[in-house]
Amino acid sequence: MTEDLTPAEAYAAALARNAERATALAPFREMYDFDLDPFQIEACKALEAGKGVLVAAPTGSGKTIVGEFAVHLALTQGRKCFYTTPIKALSNQKYADLVKRYGADKVGLLTGDNSVNGDAPIVVMTTEVLRNMLYAGSQALSGLGYVVMDEVHYLSDRFRGAVWEEVIIHLPESVTLVSLSATVSNAEEFGDWLDTVRGDTEVIVSESRPVPLWQHVLAGRRMYDLFEEETDHGGRGASRREVNPDLLRLARTENTRTYNPRDRRRGKMVREADRERERRQRSRIWTPGRPEVIDRLDAEGLLPAITFIFSRAGCEAAVQQCLYAGLRLNDDEARQRVREIVEERTSSIPAEDLHVLGYYEWLEALERGIAAHHAGMLPTFKEVVEELFVRGLVKAVFATETLALGINMPARSVVLEKLVKWNGEQHADITPGEYTQLTGRAGRRGIDVEGHAVVLWQRGLDPGHLAGLAGTRTYPLRSSFKPSYNMAVNLVDQFGRHRSRELLETSFAQFQADRSVVGISRQVQKNEEGLEGYREGMTCHLGDFEEYALLRRDLKDRETELAKQGAAQRRAQAASSLEKLKPGDVIHVPTGKFAGLALVLDPGIPAGRTNGHRGFEHHDGPRPLVLTAERQVKRLASIDFPVPVEALERMRIPKSFNPRSPQSRRDLASALRSKAGHINPDRHRKNRSAAADDREIARLRTAIRAHPCHGCDEREDHARWAERYHRLQRDTRQLERRIEGRTNTIARTFDRIVALLTELDYLRGDEVTDNGKRLARLYGELDLLASECLRDRVWEGLTPPELAACVSALVYESRQADDAVAPKLPTGNAKAALGEMVRIWGRLDALEEEFKINQAEGVGQREPDLGFAWAAYQWASDKSLDQVLREAEMPAGDFVRWCKQVIDVLGQIAAAAPKENSTVAKNARKAVDSLLRGVVAYSSVG
């Protein structure tokens, strides 16, 4: 109460209020109709104080407010602000938000395909665009005061994450960096790195959700709470959350075996009444169908909902299932509003393309309040779905996990069909971080009192595992930074080799590697202290015991080596003897369970291939099939023959012999005993030990006996200390090798890349050649291949459609790694050029192997993929959308996305190609014009 304040305190409070009114934050807060959260205020104050900030907070918590304050500061100070996002859809969305607030004249957009008002004081862009600006030394960087990096945790992405680190490292020191991240467990570590490379950086972490989240499991007709008591509703409260015991009982019931005819009770079958009771109990457990789930959520007031299905086809099928089930979530008024918005947003699409794009089926679902959302959809369609969902006109969206990446589509509920997804290589459990990201969409701030995450019951669901996913709120941020060819020439051009190397050592990847070395270094220090103690324990007054111990160890190692050689030799002899066996040979099995007399039925020697192909595998040499004297037919292994074996006798195997017939086995075993039962096998003589005649062993034994320490009364005590010393020394050396492997890893990779580029005449010391300057303009996974194609004039004389087909191989990657069917290719010059591109790649691949540049580590050139060449050629040749999509067997969204990536690289090639005596630059620009038509031209999102 102000009346309780002393005059001095009241005066101080008035001064504080006046001081706050004088800040840039005060008018900024008035722009919002809600008060800012403490973490937002703390971050904004740090920004205004001139510090960089890292804000780590859950999805939907409003961390973008901090980025918008950076925009506000830039405009107040008359400086520029670049707002970067990982995907074009996010850039478009942020651009629209900022235009609404500040006006179109003050906001620009640069996304590779869109360039709107690029000289504006506020420019929204994808992170790659800013990276390219930095390397090109763009004039647009002058006056830049702030850079906002939204979704900065994307630097963990193994394909594109390096771009974020490149930007952070290369931004001018005068630029203040605002990093916005999902909640990560090592925010402080990331903040320490930002502090190192960017200067004073404040780390603000908020783990509380703005809207409480309830976790559920839907099984049959019942919705179970995941946790029995959840006082903090998914946050990090002090109370312990226990998994709902009803859910645990359900899992136990579901996992018990159903009726099995072999089950017996008192010698009778399980009573019918028991089986009926079990069936009734199990009948309550099933995975609800998709329309059933939406219907249930609607009945409980939990719509709008996003159902995450980790499959595009699954999303489309879900929509169809809801339509067939007659599900309607919109009334007539909402249906009319949906139709108006859809027709307005799609008015630029030619009528002949609408049917090809499945427009009418899509519209029918939208009118009912149902939609799919995935990367295979036409970008315009995805934008419409997002807009209708935010407006509440679409209430059920079936989406792939790409929707979880920052797009502003909050819902009241989120449904997860399964906790397993395809990660590009195998079906894997989703991680706690992915679970947090997906369920983070549940609960709309200012609209919902609480959000709901619903996991559908699946056979084998473990409630404890699910509770672990839901309870682990964060995941670590791991750098994916790797140098590339383009990065190398750009760095050397700007800073020279030595300074470039130093810059790369400031990357977050190296920072994390160096930190991991700290713990190992401490262990090495402890080990060295232990070694000193052991050295004292083995000190002998008669002489150098370390030298004596080394002689003993050398002797032991030599004896072990000879023993191994002898064992290997005996195994080889035994295997060789087995290979000589023939059907009908009578042998004596020396050891094992089936030792004794045996008749060889099949020598077990592989006739053909043995490396993992169909049929019997003989990885351990021959495995003879024998009949023992005890009438058993068994396949023996090399372990049964530690010594060579030879035939004692021969006997005929009747053609009528059937190894599965007991009578046949009995008759033949009897004949075997009669034929060879009296023969005593020669015992295998043990050869003289190789150690007995080894000169090195004799020398070592003589040296040991002659050593002064050999006569010490405490010799064996000293020897025990020496053995401990040796083991600890060996462990310490292994740790030192690990340290060496982790230190300067990025710089060593850079050195190998520079060496290869020097070999190809892209670099000469600190000088970037003309070839290198061309490579510096080519960004992408196959930057060096593109540069080599330009140097070798592979694309000269190609028509624009043929050039588009060739360039598509530089960007396209099939969703299926190994397509059995060879892709269809254009004929003539294009086909020849594509073949030459693959040959050049082969040469580069061999060169990378020579210079130890490893593609498995994310460095190097993958093989060009020709799977989009025909589609690009057809589209650039002015073929209809219907024909192109039908022949490509590709969703419209994928087609548009790949076309835009081809357009992007064609633009780079047009800029990098020679201007004289070359048709490539001119034809690349024509190819861009040929591709940029129809669906590709009117889709604003790439």
C-alpha cells in the first residue's frame, strides 16, 4: 500500500516508475492487450541494456515477444533488424504478423523464392539467406543492429544445422543477437558459447507452460489420465507424479496371453466361463478409429485438435475415413464462411489444375471442419488450412510432425496415434524432445484454461515409458556443425587459412567437444597421480624393477602370441581335414557332445555364395552332417574338431536312407558299428610347442634370470605393483588418445577440405583462384560437383529444359533411399550430361576417400539423384500439371518444393557461370522462367 510507504520510499518508487516510462520497453508493453510474463520482461530489459539474449521456453509460451521487442528497438534507434526462421512457411507467417503491426513499407521478406521490400528496416528471411549475405558481404548488412534467430535449436539438425552456427560466428560484432529456443537441457552451455563468440549474453530459461497440460491415454471408450495426481499439470512441480494404477492394470491385462489350447487346469481345458470373463475384460481395450476419436473429443469439448500421424498417406486416409463416417464439425454458417475464404485464397489457380490437385475433395473436407496438413500438399492449400484452423473454422487437423516446427497453429488438444515414427532409416521411438515439441501445441493462450495431450492405446503400450516421455521436459542441444567446400573458400577468401581455422575452432561443435575433454583430462590427471604411487610400490633396492617388469611382460606377450598362432594353425589344419571328407567316410569325432564313431552323410561344404545369402551359412568352415553310432543325425561344427580328422573306413550309404526315419537311422547305425566298431582311432599326437624352440623366448628368459631384481625376496610383491602400474598406464594412454581425437576435430576436417580444394586448384595458399570464386557462389549439398560441372563445361549447349533436368540432380533426394526401378530420363544431350555428372561425382568421391573426407560424418558429396530429372524437364517444357504429376507419381506439394529448390540453384548457377563464351548463364535464367509458372508461381511458400 502506498500510504504505508515512508516519504523516502514513495519518492524512490516514483523515480522507478518514471525511469521505466522512459525506457523503450514501456511503450512496447502498451502495444499488447495482456501483460508480459516475467521471463519476457527480463529478456527485454537485458536487450535494452545492450546485451544479447538466449531465451529457452516451451512451445506456445510467447518467446517471440522478445524477438518483436528487438524489432521495436531497431525501429526506435533507426537501425535494421533481420528476423530469421528455419523454414519459409514460418518466414511468411512472421512477415504477415509484422506487416499487420508496422505496415508494409517497414517490413521486407527474403526467402529464396520471394523478395519483397528487401531494403526495409525490418526484413524477415530464412537463415540460409542471411548466411549467403554474410559470405557475399551484402550492402544490406550496413546499419544492421539486431538479428533474431527464431527456433535456434534447429542448429541440431544434421542436414541444415551448420548454417545457424555460420551466421552466429560471422555476424559483425556490432550486431546484437536474439536467440529463441525450445526448452533445452543445456541452455547454459549454449549460452556460455554465445558469451564466448558474441560477447555478453544473458540466458533466460522458462520451463513453465502458459497453459497447463493434461496427459491422457484413450483406450476403447475410456479416457484415462496418465498420472494419478498431477498437481503441476505437466510442469515441474515439487509433488511426485505417479502413473495411473488403472492404466498399469490395463497394460498388464492387455499383455497377458489370450486363451491357449495347451493351457490345462487339473488335467482339463480352461473352463469356458474363465475364457468368457477374459474376453469381456479384453473387449474394453481397443484402439479407437480416427472418426471415433474426433467424435469423442468433440463430445467432451476438446476440439480443435491436431492428430499427429507420422505418414502423409495416413493423414489423407484419416480425412477420408472421417468423411465416410459422415463426420460434420461445422454448421451451415461456418461452411459458407469456409467456402468464401477458400475460393478467395485459391482464385489464382487455373480451373484446369483444380481437379488435378484434388481441390473439390479437399474443399468438402474443409467445409466439414476437417483437413490434412503435410509437406506433400500444395503450399497454398497448407496456408489455407492454417488460416482456417486459427479462425476456428477447421476443428480437426491430421498432420505430420513438420507442423510442430514453429508454425502458429495452437489447438486445445493434441492426439498422438503412435509413439514410433520412421526417421528415414528405421522405425524408432519418438524422443522426449519430440514428444514435448508435439504436445506443446496443446492449449491456446488466452483461450483455453488447459490443454490436453491424448495418446491412443496401442498393443504393447508401456504406460511407464509414456510417463517418461511426458515427464522429461527437455532435451540437449547438440551441434551438427561441419565445414563444407563452399564454406572453406568463402572463409579463406575473407580471412585467410590460419584465421579461418581459428574461427572454425570457435564453433559450438568444437566448444562441446572441448568441454567433453575436460572430464577426461581430469581422469588422466588422477591416473597420473595413481601411476606415481604404483611406481613407488614397485621400487626395488637391487635394481630397476620397471625394466625387469617390462622383460616379464614381453615374455608373457610372446608366449601368448605363439599360443594363439598354434591354436590358429591347429584350427586351419582341422578345417582343411574336414574339407577332404566325403559322404560315406567313417570318422571318429574327438570331442564334444557327439564324440565317438560317426558316418559322414554330407560334408557340409558350401557349394556357392556364403556371405549372408539364402541357404545354409558356413561362416566357420565346413559343418558335416553325420550319423552317430547312437543313431543320431547331427550337424557338427568346427568346435567339435579341435584336431585334424581323417577317414577310418568307407561304407556305402543306401539310396533309400531317410535321416528322418528312426528305422533307417537304426539300420545304418548298426551297420556302422559292425563295420568300424572294432577300430581304435589313432590318438592325435601333440606337437612340440613352438615356444620351446623360439629364440626370442629363450633370450627373454636368460635376460630375466640375469637381471638383479630377479633375486629380490620381495620380487612378487613388486611384480603385483608393476602389473597395476601397467594396466593403469594402458588405460591412461587410451584416454589420451580420446582427448587427441576430440581436440581440433573441426579444424582437422577443414584442413583436409582445404587440401582437396588445393589439389583441384580452387585454392593456392591463402589465394582463392577463379575456380574458387565460382565455388563461393554455389551453396548446397553438391556445391563442388556443380562447380566441377561448370569448369568441365558439362552443361554447355543444353536447352533450358535440359539444364533444369541436370540441375535437379543436384538438389533432389528420393524419399525411398533405394528405388528398384531406374528413373526415366530425357534423351539426347540431357541424358549424356547427366551421365557425365555421375562420372564427375565418381572422380570426386575417389578423391574424397584419398583425402579422408567422410560422407558418413556429414562432409563430402553424396551421389546425384536423377529421380526428378524427367519431371523438371517436362515442366520446363510447358507440359500440363496433370501430365507431369501423373508421370512423376509425386504429390503436388513435393513437386512445387523441388521445383523451387531447382530454381534456387539455377539462380546460383546463372550468377556463377562464365559470362563469355558460355550459354549456361543465359539458359539458366530461361530455365528459371520456364519452371516458374502455374502451381510453382502462385505458391507463396516453398
